[in-house]
Amino acid sequence: VHRVESYGDRVWVGFEGGRVVELNGDSIRVLDYSDRFKGFPFVWDILPLDTEKVLISFDVGALLVTPQSSYTIPLVYGPKRFEADGKGGVLGMYSYRLIHYTSQDLEDWERMDLDWNARTNSFHGEYYEKRSIGDFRGSAIRRLQEDLFLLAGIDGLYLLKDGEFNSIPEPLCPIKVRTTEILATDTAYWISTLGQGAFHWDGNSFFQLGTHNGLLDPHCTAIFEDSGQNIWIGTPRGVHLIPRGYRTPMRYFSTRNGLPSDEITGIGQSGDSLWIGTTKGLCRLDLQNLEAFLDPPKLSVSSLERHGRPVNPRRPPSVSSEDHIDVQIAAISFRNQGRVLYRYWLEKDRMTRMDSGETYQGNLSFHGLPSGSYDLKVQASNG
């Protein structure tokens, strides 16, 4: 799976080789465009314009799909991202340029169905040029409000208004790596990156979500908000769930929970089904059975011992290499008694992860640790 996008109760899934699957309730429609383009087309993006029309961008071109037919758009290269402009047109984001295609352009595309040999790159629409702030190399775009767009380039974030670019300056914007997705919610924006985790931005300040506070991997490949306002973040090590009202993960799903692969490529929703794309196929998660995971058990430290002697957990001593540390943790669950899953990680000097793992037992033991100060972080879930 290369791309997953949803609109209303429909989900479009782009597979390698030019195949796109439309999921609508219990119906499935397979759209095979492998013979439309030369080579082995790669799905860059899928933008549903409404319940009837969808734009599909490939590395070798693009298509406008309607209930009646599919039209080859006269572009030699497909945009990496499409975004609706709110006026019936779209913005196409390429590596070094941003082009505005109006609603009239889209109507013209429906009247054109050019074969490969006839297509040229002369049909551009309005070219928004980023002259004064270096190479663009755009990777994500999202419309925030009328005539205002948030864009991600290789050197940070930009606001586009009325054709003018303005960068979000340092130190306000901490993002220094490639952005993969921009998600707009009712209260804030989520920005996923390759290397810095994900960021929550309320318009004033950024909150970083990384391996130091819950992510298993700093490379975030997908981000999505479901109908319950829960946030889902895909990584090469599974998908993380951030419940409504939280900013850090409370649960994550991997091949241990039935995913065909831990490498997540896209997330979408149709009805009560969450569709998760991976490098080894597509899977479905029933959101109706999700409630048990959204009420995690309350955690407490029952005891802390050093060489078998009790230590006050509120005033733990520094650790030496000869110490043997035993920690007893407990979590009360009325949903799934006896099946509370503990996830833990031990960090030295709040920087270096020394140990991590999962267990259904509340007993953790550490010995032979280098001398220094440590933070033990534990999460509990009903599963």
C-alpha cells in the first residue's frame, strides 16, 4: 500500500503498480491503471474532490476519476501532493514548485483524454514561485482557511496567502527534517516528520512527540484523526493511538495485534472501520471495540527495593554498577482483570535508553547498570 485517503464513508487505497481500490461500506471497486502509463506507476497522492470525483497522482502522471470515466491529466509528472483550494480548484505540490489549477482547469481536464505521446508539460495553471527563501522541495500541504495554506518544505514550514510565501521563523518552528503529513483538527494542527517524530501546533507553540515521550520510532509515515477525534500516528514500528484530549500515545498496534506489517504507509476511515495501509497489505480495525483501550488503568509503584531492602520511591538514590534494583508496579483494571499490559523504558540522564520492553507481570528487575541517575517510565493498557 502506498497511500490511504478517506472522504465521508469512502476510502481510497493506492497500491503499487497503478492499482487503486475504493472502499464504500461493504462494496469494493478496483481501479487498475497499470496500462494507462508507461513503466510501473507509483501512487503519490489521492485527493477526493467530493463523493463522485477523485484526483490520483502518480510519479508519471495524474488522473481525474469520475463515475463516468477516468481522464488522463496532461502533466508529465504527477504532484507529490494535491490540496483543494476551497473554490473548486486544487494546488499541486511538486518538488520545486507549487501550481494552482483552477476549477476551469479541472473542467478542461474532463474534456481532454490525451495519450502518453500527446502529453506535454505546458499545461501548468498558475505557477506560485518561491523566489527569496531557497529551494522549496515541498512534501506536505494543508488548507487552513480561505486563501491560507500551510506548506512544508525541506527547510521548514511556510504560510501561503494570496500567492505570497512567509516562513514560520526560528525558534518558533523546531522542525528541521522532512515533513510527511499535515493534519488539521478543530483545535490544532498535527505535523508528522521523518526523524523528529510528530508535532502538535496550536498556532502559537509547538509540542514535540518523540521517542522520549511515547513514540516507538521518530519516523512518522502517516497521521489521521478518526470520527471520535482520536489521533493515529503510523511509524515503521506500528501505529500509535492518541485518545481524544491527549497529546501522547496511550496504545500502539503492531504485528502482535494482527497488522500484516509494522511499516505503516497510510490510515483512513470508512464507517466504524479504520483502514491501515502497510508495506505488506491493508488491514481493518473495528473502532466499535476500541473503547476498552481508551480508558487505561491507573498506575502505581507498589515497592522499590535495592539489594532486597525497601527504598522510598519518592526519593530514589543514584544507581551504581553493583546495585540490584527491583520494582513492583501495579495497575487496577475493571475491564480486563489479570491482562494488564505494562510497557516500560529506562533512561539514563534523561537521554540514553538503557532498557525497554513489555510484560504482563508487574515485576521489573535491573542490575549491572552504569552508575548515574535513571528515569523509569511505565504505561499500562487493557490488553
